[in-house]
Amino acid sequence: MYLSIFLALAATALAAPSLETRQSSQKITIDLTKKYQTIDGFGFSAAFQRANLIVNLKEPKQTEVLDLLFNTTSGAGFSIVRNGIGSSKTSQNDWMNTILPNCPSTPDGTPEYKWDGKDSGQLWLSQKAWSYGVRTFYANAWSAPGCMKTNGNDANGGQLCGVTGTSCKSGSWVSAYAAYLVKHILLYASSGVAITHIGFLNEPDMSTSYASMQSSGTQAADVIKTLRPALDRANLSSVGINCCDATGWGIAGQHASQLSAAGALPMLYAVTSHEYTSRISGPLSTRSRAWQTEYSDLNGRWSTAWYSNGGSGDGFTWANTIYNGVVNANLSAYIFWEGVQDRATNNNNNEKLILVDGQGYEVSKRLWAFAQWRVVRPGAVRVGVSGGTNLKSAGFVNSDGSVAVVIINSAANSQTTSISLTGSALVSPSVRAWATDNTHDMSETAVTVGSDGAASASVSERGMISFLFAPTVGNATAGSA
Ligand SMILES: *[C@@H]1O[C@H](CO)[C@@H](O)[C@H](O)[C@H]1NC(C)=O
Ligand SMILES: *[C@@H]1O[C@H](CO)[C@@H](O)[C@H](O)[C@H]1NC(C)=O
Ligand SMILES: *[C@@H]1O[C@H](CO)[C@@H](O)[C@H](O)[C@H]1NC(C)=O
Ligand SMILES: *[C@@H]1O[C@H](CO)[C@@H](O)[C@H](O)[C@H]1NC(C)=O
């Protein structure tokens, strides 16, 4: 008893702001009456056989890595998995194999699908994600099978036979490609995983030596107009079509206007983009949702640092990258590139959140930058925020009425933040906060609630803090926020 009181006091003393920072308490107001975009979630991919790195881990490490990725109380609490739909004939190297290694001789012939029940480890990972409560699965093809394309190869660019501007001796494969994508979704459904979003292009503005298929937004619209009714006929009307996973924001802007001009926007769920060739700079001019579906630091050496002078693999840099997309571009989803990767595959760089090598693993602070967003659950609506110097703040109301506030302290000194809510139906909410910095990983931190209801906590220099104002058990009115 004595010991636990002592520990509680010691913890309070540690977490209490110094006199100096207390004087410069920063008042931030969350205004629930101002509503912006709806959030679909945060996620990562395990495409290119990376899922198998987790499949092959022995316990307890396998569960530890799954918890780091999906656990909403001890890990990043990711809510989206982006799977690659394979187009290669084999799983040689790190290729993803297709369910249609050989096409019928004509587009209207009967396809012989071959399902291996593994999908490069991604089905297993998706089933695990499902068990943690993940309900958003983005299945994304890098290319159609080669036999449907102008170049007869799933790699090296080429286009889908049948879209505007192509002419193939074998005819149009657009309907066959739509049927193939529908089959993929049905195979997952029969294994207990409901795919919610489908994409049929990846970086279509580029030709690569691995799976790639080129397309403009106009050509993509041809596919969407066939795929949408094909999904509906298969009782998959709830599956959203995403397009077109451009290499960068500038290209995504072109896709958005081409899709709109071609009349495909009403059939689209989200315009999707990566951030490699151009970074996110403000909202896309589109009425559909926007998702950032792949980005990472491909060049830096493997780093687990939170802050090392703003390096592109730093956790702190990623905190700002996600914030920029969600707040300055109204993104509904931010998806990192690889969740896990080994040391050898790609120059030991930062394109992964967790380095899984044989039976060992190392966690980067990038994962903890994402974890700070786990208080924002799918279905949350971003709301208004004001106040705070050298603080980047974002506010959200979750669908259960709880209010999430995510804050980055850009200052080189610690600051005390004081959060007030306006327009919230929460009655004396319980408030908790978690922080990440050089020495903490989404660690729970002390919160003081004043008589005015403002919740205060200290955030360290170049640190991040997330608050959750939750309905107090027994006060049902809170749910109506
Ligand atoms: C995007 O967010 C900005 C403020 O950050 C807001 O002014 C704008 O209305 C938002 N747009 C949409 C479509 O939500
Ligand atoms: C998440 O982690 C907590 C704490 O380690 C654990 O009690 C819980 O069972 C985990 N949740 C799932 C779904 O595995
Ligand atoms: C279509 O889906 C609904 C629920 O989404 C289900 O109740 C119904 O049985 C399905 N019909 C067919 C033909 O699969
Ligand atoms: C519910 O809200 C009231 C204020 O309206 C508060 O006095 C009471 O303590 C709350 N109940 C619980 C269980 O927290």
C-alpha cells in the first residue's frame, strides 16, 4: 500500500510540468461544430511476400509483431491493410502470384482460376488483422495478368487491352479483368475476410521491371464503368473502387480531373495517391474521398530514431507527414508502404515500420508516430481546432462520441497543453493521454482536468501527445455527440 502510494506520487512528480512550462500553458480549443472529412483509417501493406516474414516468425514473437501492428491498446492499432493482388505466374523472388496464370484463348472464354489459399501470406495476415478488429481491406492490383495486356507481360508497363487508345488482336479484356477482380474478392470472402476496397492500378504513370500497368485517368474510367456493375451483380455493392495509386500528388490531381471528366466519379470511392514523385500539397479538387495509399523513405539507412535532425526516416518526420495529409489535405486514410521487411531485401532502408529478420525484429519510431493516431478510429470525423504556438493539433469525434486530439510539439522545449471542447455532448468525460518522444512509445501520461473541464498534460520537445475524451461509463448521453 505504502509503496503503491509512493510510486503514484513519484509518477505524478515526473509527469508534472516544470514551473517554467506551466507558465506558458498552451490553450487549444476543439470545436465539434466545425466538421471536415470522415476518416477511414491508417494502415500499411505487406505485399511482395513481406507478410510471410510474420507467418514464419515463431511464438511469442509472431504475436508480439501482430500486437505492434494491430493492437489498439498496446500497438499502432492499424485499421487498414493494403494487399497486393498478384499478377505474376510464380512467387519467384518476391513476386506475387496470380489466380489466373493462363488466360482463356478469348476474353469471353471460361477462366481457370488457381487459388493457393495463401496469397503470398496476405490471406493469413488479413485473417489475423480481422481477429484484431480490422474491417478495412484494400485489395490493390499492380497489374492485370500479362495475357490481358498490350505487352503480354504483367511487368514492364503495357496497358489493359480494351481501354481507350488500345487495340489488341485478342479483343477487349476489360470485362475479364473485372471478373478476375470480383473472383479475388469472393475468394477472400470465402476465407472470412471481407474486402472493402478494390484498386486495379498501382503507379500507372510509371513502367517498372516488376508488375506494372500504365493508364491515364481517362483509361481508368473505362475500367471503373465495367467494374462497378460487375461488383454490383456479384452482390458486392458495398465494395468501393479506389483509383489510381499515382506515384505522386501532382499526378493524382490529373487522375481526379480525368475521372471526373469521364463521368466515373460517382462510381469511385477514393482518389488514391502515393507521395514519391510529388508530396501532398493541399486537398485534391475532387468530391470523392482522398487516400494516401503508399509512401516511405526509400533512401535512408535503417533507423529507429524518433528525432535525428529531421531525417526522412525519423518518427517525428512521419508524425508531421501524416498530419500534413490528414489536416492540410483532408485525407480519409494514410497508408504506409511495408509494415515489415527483412534486412536483405531492400538495402536495409526505412521502407518498413518493423524490421523482421529471421527470428528477430526491431521496431522503428515511425510505427509509434502512427500509433499516436490510433485514438482516431474508422468513421471518425475531423473537427475544428484553434490555439497553440509551435503545436500542430488535430481534433476528431469518433463514432462512439469520444473525442480524439492528436498534437505534435514542434518546439525545442516541452510545453503544457490545455485542451477544451466546445460543442461536445460528453458529460464529465474520462480523459487519458499517451505520448511518444525519444524515450516513450505511446506511453500513458498524466492528465489533469481543471474545474473548467480543460484537460492538461505536458508534451516534451519535438514530442507527440494524443488525448482521448471518452464517455464516462454510466452516462449514456455521451454517445449522441
Ligand atoms: C478541408 O479542410 C479545410 C480545413 O483544413 C476546410 O476548409 C475544407 O472545407 C475541407 N474540405 C473538405 C472537402 O472537407
Ligand atoms: C492487446 O494487448 C493487450 C495488452 O498486452 C492484451 O491484453 C490484449 O489481449 C491484446 N489484444 C488482442 C486483440 O490481442
Ligand atoms: C447478398 O448479400 C446480402 C448481405 O450483404 C445477403 O443477405 C444475400 O444473401 C446475398 N445474396 C447473394 C445472392 O449472395
Ligand atoms: C454522469 O454525468 C453526471 C453529470 O451530468 C455526473 O455528475 C456523474 O458523475 C456522471 N456519472 C458517472 C458514472 O460518471
